[in-house]
Amino acid sequence: MDALLDRRLLVVTGKGGTGKSTLSAALALLASRRGKKVLVCEVVARERVSDFFGRPPSGPTIRQLLPNLYSVHVRPREAMHEYALMILRYETLYKLAFENAAARYFLAAAPSLAEIVMLGKVWWHATQEMERGKPRWDLVVLDAPATGHGLTFLSVPAVFLRLVKEGPLARDMRGMQSLLADPVRCAISIVTLPEEMPANEAIELDRALRSGGFPAGPLFLNGFFASRFSAQEVAQVTRGGPALAAAGEAADNHESRSELSAHYEGVLRKEIPRELLRVPFLFDRQFGAQSIEKVASAIAGSS
Amino acid sequence: MRPLAQVLEGRKVICCVGSGGVGKTTVAAALALSAAIEGKRALVLTIDPARRLANSLGLKELGNQETRIAPELFAQAGLHPRGEMWAMMLDLKLTWDELVERQARSPEQARAILTNKLYQTLSTAMAGSLEYMAMEKVYEVHTARRFDVVVLDTPPTTNALDFLHASDRILDVLDNDAMRIILGPMLRAGKLWFKLLAAPSAMVLRTLARFTGTDFLRDLADFMIAFEGMYEGFKERAARVKALLTSPEAGFVLVTAPNPLTIQEALFFHQALREDRIATAAVVVNRVQRDPRRHGGPDNVAAMREALMLAQIKDSGDLAERLCTTLTEQSMLADLERREVERLSRTLSGVPLLIVPRLRKDVHDLSGLWQIDQFLGGQ
């Protein structure tokens, strides 16, 4: 875990609904506890991480959630604005060029320009340095879009550079590409669940990421059920008569889910050459800071 | 009328929508299966690049072609459909190419577009492209009238509006007046276009070029030249697609999981549909935990120990404690989910709400789909 948290950029990706935001928050929390200054960048439609810690949404400005832990919601419009201003330097010029119907068109037509500026902003945070070469952030955690979109997202620099070879955007894209390919500074993690479809998608995603040359971070198997009853116990309690009907059903449910967990763990270990970390299923009435704590200690403990 | 029949009745197109990971593909396939069982020729159209449908139907491969689910598979599952079930996985690039070929005014124009460098990226990488092509394919299949019902498994769009307004956004790219004006001089100037960059009127062009380089703008101009005159056809077709989706022949089924986040998304989706004057035909809440405590029985460790003793089960360790923990966990989960479903039902009063409990095993074959149909049917 130490080696993982020593990276500059951690990308957390996977199928929708597997718990990418949860793992992003937990990784950030672990790093912040180790004295690192951490920024979580969320690029999906709705930000979640600030809410986990009971804080109001951060929106497009960086806000502190906990000591050493910050978050920002990266949205295409504002990212475009900031990015364009960095290059153009004049608001009036920006307005003229971008706040018109043509810019709307341009945002849609230039291949994934929205993704480019968002990734550009994340890259900027990850490589931003203060005076005397000290980085502003020790670690940037990127909560990436779901599988299909996530892969598109990470491939954006390569796709863009095939079409555009000159200009400041192309120059920055090269920088991003080299960061995303550097195993010393960056790692791409996958989050999945012990279910058929998410497991299959994780396998495909892992292959695509490896063939794309992205440095491999761990695979998080979220929603894990550890076995709690022997087969004999389940059989006995299930046949134990009406007084044990509820207990029998609960034990049987639990074991059927733990069997699935063990089965998919086996499949994933066989198919995906990454470190696999189990994250237990949480029975939390309110999903909040305590839940993130549990996830953080699970991944810190299992490595 | 049974709830499922109510959803299917008179519908020729059913769109399953909802956030990712809720089991949309499974529900879409189950709806198609149900229609096939009842005697219809049903097609389920899936889009997901991760080939989920192929998984859930036990198929190894699923091309852009309509593939009939083998009768032997039904027989193995003990099912005897009166109709037929077909499946298709959307190939994004191919669907675009077919659309261009169909709409082009000449084979030359089609070729010019299909070989354009920018088109090749745009057609696959542009945001909303998948959603647009999914609707386009549904329309195409529907108008060919080869099927009684087409069930669409939509891409896992987080934003409902992305799905409904995908065609508007793409069409805006294909023909944008403002861009046409900016690129206008380039479009007309042919090979000497770069001289134009020096002209004072080309300020905007110059600014854009600072970001992307001039090659990209040139490619864009080429693309727009190639597309000349096709826009109207595209627009008209998109309008007909939209008319179909908003007609009584089409029904939207919202699929959700029983957790606060996805339910939030479902409500958001429902609202977006309403703003587009589309009624939600049904809501399916998938994988709902049943409360084991509905059976009653001991609710504390001491009582559990006694019940185990009475049943002559040896508690060699902490079996009673483990059983109580497990009961508490599942009961709490069931309670949490019940509240969420109630909240959903209150907000969506009048919309049929179908509950599918969490099954002991993953659904990956026809018998699993049929099991889901039993719950959708309210049995």
C-alpha cells in the first residue's frame, strides 16, 4: 500500500456502481493519514466524495474535507474556461472565442474535447509544483468515469494526438500521455464486485489497460462476503424447524453470497495479473465517513 | 391485468433505462423472453461493449446481426415459447456507416465521408454517439417490421438527458451555423486557406487554431464539405426516431437497484422523461433483499441458543452469535431497501412498480431470466 500511495496520480476505474468513489475516498484517506497532501478529483456527473465526509459539495473549487484531504469536482465547462484562460490570458478573448455557438460546436466536434480539458486539469493538479520544485499535491486521486467511458477517458491523449499534432493542447496531451504511462508516478486501479457482469468487465478492462500500456494498480474486489458458516451448519439450521426458519434463510443467503465471492475471487485471480484486495460488503445504515474508514482499514490491512 | 402484461401490452418498442450496474441488460432480456413466451417475435438489442447480453443468454458471440436464440436452449431450460426470441449487439461504427450510406446523395458522397479522417474518430468517440445510434437502430429495426417488439438495453448513461438529447447534440455537430460561418472562408478558399489566417476577420479562427493547430481545422472543413446537403435528411430521420419514442407504441422501463443513490438517479431519469412528455411505463426494482425475520423466530443470542438446543443442533462455538449477526445484517438491509422502495413508490404514484428479489444465484441463462419474469409478472 505504501508503494501505491507514493505515486503522484492514482486513477480508480471500473464498471458503474462498483464503488469507485468509495475506493477513491478510502485511498485518499489512507494517504492523508500518512501525512500526504491529497486531492481527489471527481470527473463524473455528480460528485460524491465530499458527501461521504459530511461536507457540502466542493464544486469546481478545491475544498478541504479533512486535514490533508481535499476534493474538487472537475466539470467540462469550467475546466475549458480555466484551461483556455491559461493559454489565452485574456477573458475578452476567451469570451469571443468560446462563449458562442461555435464553441459549443467545437466542444462537441473536437474529439472528446470535454474529456481532454478535464483530464488536462487533473494532469495539471498532479504535476503542479510550488516554489523550489515542491509539488502542491503529494497525491492526486482520480475517480474516473465507468468502464467504457473510463477507457475512452484515459485513451483521450492518444486519440487526440493522432488527429492534432501541433499547438498547446497537443503539447499538454503529450505530457499527460507520459504521466499516464509512467509506473513510477502513476497507477490505474480497477474496482469490481463478486458478480458475473462486473467481473467480466473487470477482466476486459484489465486487458485493455495492459495493452494500452497503463501502469497497473491493484484490483479491488468490493462487496466481498467472507464465509461464516460451514455447509453442515447451514444444512442443520435450514432443517431446524419453524423456529429457525429465519436464521436458516439468513445463513443460506450469506453462504450463497460468500460462495459467489469466493468463486469470482478465484476467477479474477486467475484472469487478472494484479494484486487483489478484498473490500467487505458493508451493512451500514448511513453510508458516510465511518464506512470510508472501514474500507480504508480493510485495504490497508489486506496488503 | 398482470403488471408485466400491462407493460408489454401494445408496445412495439421498450427502452430499459437506468444507471449502470442495476441489471438493465438482464431485465431487457427477461422482457424479450416474456414476449417470446407469449407468442411474439421479440428482439433484444444491447449496446454494451462488455457483451453482457451474450453472457446472459449463454451465447459466445453476438454480432451486429439479429441472432435467434436457439430452440434447444429453451428446451434445456424447460421453456416452450410460442414466439421467437432474437438478440443483437449494436456495432457503433457499423451503424454509423450504414446510416451515412443510406442518407448520402450518391455513393461518392458516402465514400468521401466514410474515408474522412475526422468522421472515423467522430463516429465512435463523440459523446452521445452511442445513444444516438442505439435509437437509430431501434427505429430501423422497428420500421422494417420484422419483429413484434424490440427491447432496447440502453447504454449506462449517468445523465438521462444525455440519452434523450443525444441526437440533438450530434446533429448540432454535423451542421452548426456558427461553425459554418467561422470555417466559411476555409470552406471556400480551397488550398489557399492558410492565407486567410492573416486576415483580421479570421481572429476567431486564429484563436481556435492556437488550441488545436490548423490541421484539425482543415480536417473539420473537409468533413463539413463532405457532409454538404445531408444534414436535412439526418434531421428529418432523427425527428421520426423521436416521434416513435414518444408515441404510445414505445414504453420506457426504469430499472433501478434498491439503494438510495440509484433510486435518486431513477427519479432524476423519470423527471427527465416527463419533461420530454414521455411516460414511464414501469419501474423495476431489481435485487431486493427479503427480510429473513418475516419468518419470526428468536431475535437474541440467548433465544437462538435455546432454539438450536431444541432442534438438537450442536453449537460448537459461536453459532448462535453468528446467526444473530447475520439475521441483524440482512434484516437491516431489507429494512433500508424497503424504505427506499416506499420512497420511490410515493414519488412515482400511478406507475407500476415491479419488485425482483435478490436471487440466490447470478442470472446468466434462460431459466434465470424466466425466474425474473415470474417476479415481474407479479406471481
